[in-house]
Amino acid sequence: MPRPRQRQSANARKEEKRLKREQQEKEEQAKLEWERRQRERKTRMEWDQLPKQQRLDGAAAPPIDPNALPEPDPDTKAYFKRVSEQIDEMTAQGHGKTATQLVVDDNGDEIEEQIEDERPLLLRSALESLSGHEVELAGDGETSVVLEQLLYAMDDFAKRVLLDRFVGQFERLVKHRSASHVLQTLFELAGETVDRETRGNIAAGPSTAGDTQTLPTMTELIVSTVTELVPTLPSLIYDPFASHCVRILLLVLSGVPASSADPKARGERSKKSAQFRKGQGATFGRNWLADDAAFAKQQDVNGKGKGKANADRFAIPADFGKVLVEVRASLNALDTTAVDFATGNAVPTAGPVAGEGVRRAAMHEVAGPVMRILIELEALDGWRAGGWADRILCGLVTQVEAGESSSVGSDLREEYLAGLLRHPASSPTFEMLLRLAPKPVFDGLWDDFFVGKLHRLAANAVANFVVAVGVSRIDEVQMQRLVQELKAVATERRGEWIDNFRTGVLRALMESATRLSACEAEVSEILLDTFGLQSDEERKLVVPCVLTLNRLVYWKKLAAGATPEPSTQGSVLLQTWLRLHAPHNQVVLDSIAALPFDSLLALSRSATSSRILDVLLTSPTVPPRGLRTFIMSLLGHYATLADDRIGSRVAERCFASADVYLKDKIAQSLFDQQNDLQRSAYAHFFARKLELPLWGRKREDWKAKMARITNEEKARLKAENDSAEAQAQAAAAPGPSTAVAGVTAGAGAGEANESKRSKKKRERKADEVDEIFAAAGAGPAQAPSTADAERPAKKKSKKDKVKPAEPGMEDVFAAIKASV
């Protein structure tokens, strides 16, 4: 009889499963190792020895791209990816800041020791590993991002070394998807280096570097780079990757800072590239060796902080002017050549019309931004006959200089500019032409292409943006004619602009009316008529109708209880409407006052619609009575208003805009609710500004403190409004660029304010001291300013040294001694 089979124990079964699992893991590990060896073997092979790919249909495979860049070594690639992770880790841990840690010395006592910053060592190690692998790392999609990150922390010498390693390969690199971004960043940072070198500050390398004496300067390297690219510039501006590098180089050669912080300014970087850089973290796009305070200070010194972008032009050497002449000569070949988009090469054309190639490039999606930069740089010295702008405008600048009418010989111009106006890729070029054109040229364009055609252009999906730019530059006479033309447009046709969210023309119309202080009543009536708000009862719906971009006929059709979402265009329209001078903005104030508190609360808790209340509380054109009425209407509701992330900001703005009497009323209404305010996640910030405990203990001291704060807030708001008006005037006036014009206007406004302040200073009557100084020939003594009189005296320190008397002051001292 056969022996029965014995059952395995539980431990035996577990052991068997464990051995089977280990065997599977070993097999998977061996497979992964084999695949890794195959990849390494492929990357180590020469490019001309790669196996030829066979197509499925049996035909010969396409040849390997000769401009392709070699791939980096896997170990080097992994190292640089680890470097990027270490940068983020060290920045998150606070390296580089003044940080200390407690350590125990030999005697057993605890002492504070400063934590050593390891980031410079990491940068040095990365640069040593970078040597010899620059091209490979720049051409890889992952390591090129790390290389860009290292660029912001490199000193001038390291940047020169890196750019020198790329010499001779720029044509391949600028056309590469990844390497072109590295060169964009390098060229952008090279502008500051050239500026320092031009001023005589040439960076010296380490003493151990063997090529310190032979390494070219950044100026020489930029000249060499442009010289290498000049022969192929007509085709490079059409390349989707090389075009961005050409744009940056044009700005660097002209001394105009090219900032990645504002990619929309001149279109240096594509939208996709700018979005990618945004997602790389806080350390990307900045010097990660510097802490936040040092970085902000450096940005402010360079004139690239908030409100100071592109404030100054860089100093450039004389060699750049010669190179720019070569660049212009190379790009002039656009009129004698055409670009084959299949191959990217330039081919000769037979008998083109003068400027045909430039006009073709201006309408191209990739080459258009290059032409816009050329127009902007040309405006720095003034448009001239035969220049870039003149060729795009089909000779209009030449006709204006010759005193001819703009309508002479305008067949080609009308056909070309009509297409330029309506094409999505080229309409920004027309906007720049309108913004920078001298007044006679602008008048010719306005009369030929906009007068009598606004009813069609304002409804166009593309042209309405160009019309808005033109409306922002019109004068008072053109404003009156424009208002009459818009009044003649049928109400239903204007209403279609609102239905299709094309509000740019109406917004620009209100901005020009405010700027010129003309036709404000007519413009307000046009807006009311467009939305169908005629009677006084209907005009109370201005805010809900305009905010949601619903005409009255559609607003009445909404279902009961429906709450349409506020639109950004409607919010901007109401903000612009509130900036009209009184009483033309009263209809918006009355509509806000007619809103129930629940609707007003919803208005204050939306990120889009709360901006309307910000303008109401800060605009100088809002009458004080309307401001006071709005703040008083919220008494008893400030606790509810402040208990929200966005509503708390509105409540703080109301308190800041109120006078001392209203501040006291707000504090009185909230004194019994201060415990509830402190418990709120958002309202406790508002309660901190109110200082309710001080109000309860010493009400008069609280009023005095609030009066001082109110005066400081009024001065700050006045300065902001003056700056905004100066920028608006600079944007309306023709200039070399929006940034440069804004800075110039800001400087002019500052000088004007300074002269006004100096005129307001009263000369005090002469006294005995004045007579003593006058007798000594020193002239009348100047009274100290109020700020100097109120400033506390500075305590002397050991560092303060006694300065010797200036030459010519002996008589003054003698006169003082004689009077004692």
C-alpha cells in the first residue's frame, strides 16, 4: 500500500515562496543591467558608426542629422541631476543665511558656531565636472536645465569660460531645442558682464587657471559669436529656436537689458519656455548662492526690481556698433532673398518689390518678434527713411518727411497693412508701430486705417487689440471725432462687442477720456447706451450688468436666483469707469450703493470683482463724499467682511482710506467683537491694524497715532497716483520703448515734483547769524528742512572721524569766533 503524501508545514511553504521571489528579483535585476549596458554601449559609439535604421517599407532610412549634438555620459548626467536636487535641498534648509548651531567645546561648554555654507563648494565641484562636457550637457533636455541653473550663480570669469567652449559651434547650438535655451540665458547674463567690462571691471580668474591671460573678454566673445552667425542670420530668424537667441543678441548689442522676468516685454522667450521656467521652483532664474535679502538688494541696484524693470541701458563698447552695422547689412538681404521653409536655407529671389522680404518677415510668427525688436531699437535714434519701420509701412515715413500726403501711392500699403492688422501673428507688430510712431506718422495711420472703419475693426477678434492701442494715443480733436463716430454706430452692433467679450476699444476710450479730460460725459453715455441702461432705475444695475458682461436685455432673462460669474473684462471696465473724473463716475458709485449687503459681500470676496472696490477706495477721481458714504455703509458689517481671505484685504483698505473720524467709528463698532476677530484666521490681521486695546485705554492717543498714519498713507497714495499718471503719459507718447519711456517720464515727473517742492519752501527772515555770515562773505545761512529738524541726532561712534575743514571755510570760522 503506497505511503500517503505528507503535507508541508507553514514555514516550509513560506520559505519556498521566499526563494521563488528572490529568484524573480534576480532575473529582473539581470535584465535591467543588460539594458543599461546596451544603452551605455550605444552612447559610447561614434555617431558615424551607429547602425542604420531600416524602414518598414524597405526604403532607405533618412540620414542622421549632422547638426545633432552628442548625448552626455550616463554617469555625468546622473551627477548633474543630483546637483540640482542638492541646490534645492540646501536652499530649503536655509544655507547661506546667518544660521548658528550649538556645539560643545573641549571644556564641555555649549557655544554657538556658524553653519558653513556648502553651496559655493557645490558650485565649484559642478564646474570642475562640467569641463569638457559643455556641449553634451547643453544638448540634453534634462541637464540643460541644470546648466541654466548653474549659470545664474557663475561669476563673470566662469561665464566667459563656458561661452569660449562654445565658439565654433554656435550655428548648431542655436538651432537645437535644448541648447538654444542655455545660450539665451548665457547671452542675457552676458549683458551685465559687458557693462562691467566696458566700465573697466574685467573679472580675473583663479591663479591656478592656465588660460587666465589668454581667455577673451566677454565683449570679444560676443563679437565673435555674432560674427559667426552673421552669414546665416536671414535664415536663423525663421528658425523656431535660433530666433530667440537672435533677439537676445540684438538687445545685448544695443545695451538694452533682456530680462526673463518679463517675457512679454519683447518676446525674448516663448510662452512655453516662460511657463516651463515658472514650474522649476523658486531658485530657478536667480542666483541661488545669494539669500533673499541679498538677491532683492542686487535686483534693486541693477534697476530690475519691482517697478524698475529695464530701468537703465547697459554701457556698450564701440565694437558693438560696428557689429550692429554688419547685422543690419545681413538682415537687409531679406529683401533680395527668400527662405525655403522646408530646408531653412535662403534662396535668391527675382526682382522683389522694395522691402518685400522685411514685410514678409514682419508677418511671420517666428521672425515677427525679431522685426519688432529692430523697430524698437531703431526708435532709440528716431525712425528714418528707408529704415525697418519705413519698409514695413511701405514708405510712409519717407512721405511724411518729404511733406507728402499719406494717401499718395497707398495701394500696396493699404493691402499689406490691412492684412497685418488682422493677422494674429503680425498684429503685435502693428501695435508697436502705433505705439512708437512719431505724431505725424501716427496721424497718417489713424486717418487711413481707422477713421470710418471702427465699427468693423472693433468687432474683429484680432484687430480690436490694435484699435485699442491706437485709441490710447489720440489727441483731443481725434477724440471728439471718435466719439461722434461711435455714437453713429447702432446700439445693437456695439452690444455685439460686449456679447463677444471684445471690450478693449471701450476701455481704451475711457482711459483716453480720463487722460485728456475731454468727452467724459459722452463716453459714459456711450457705455450706458451699449448696455441698454437708460432710466435711473435701470442704471442701478450698472455694476452687475457690466461686471458679468450681460446687457440689460440678457440680464432680465436670467433665471431667478442665478448668479453669473464675474468676468475680468467687466471688472477692468468698471475700474476704468471709476477713474473718470466726477461726476461722470457717479453712476458706478450709485450702483454700488444700491447693492444689498449680501451682493456687496460677494463682490468683496471675489478676486476679480474686489479690484473694483480697491479702485473706489484709492482713486483720486472718486469724490470724498462717495468714498465716505461707502465706508459708512459698511459699519456693523466689518467683522463679517474681514472674516475672509480676500474680504479682509478690502476691510484693511477701507480702514486705510478712512479719515480719523471714520477710523474711530470703525473701531467703536468692532470694540466688543475683538475676541471674535482674534479667533478668525483672516480677521486677526485686520484687528492688529485697528489696535483696539489702545483705543479702549487711551482713545485720544489712538486718534493722534491714526492721524499720523493717515497722513503717511495719503502721501504714499499720492506718490503712487503721480507715478501711474506719468507711466500713462509715457505709454501714450511715442518713445523708444515702453520701459525706457516710462523711466524717462518717471524721472521727469520726479524732477518736476522736486522743483515744485523747492518753490514751496519759504525763505525765513534774516537774523543775527545771517548778518555774521553775510559779513564774512559766506552768504545767508540756509534753514534746515522740516525732515532734518525732526530727525533725531545720530550718535557718534568710534568709526566717525573728524573731517578737516574744507578750503575757503577759514573766514566763516573766524566770523563765528568774532561773534562770541
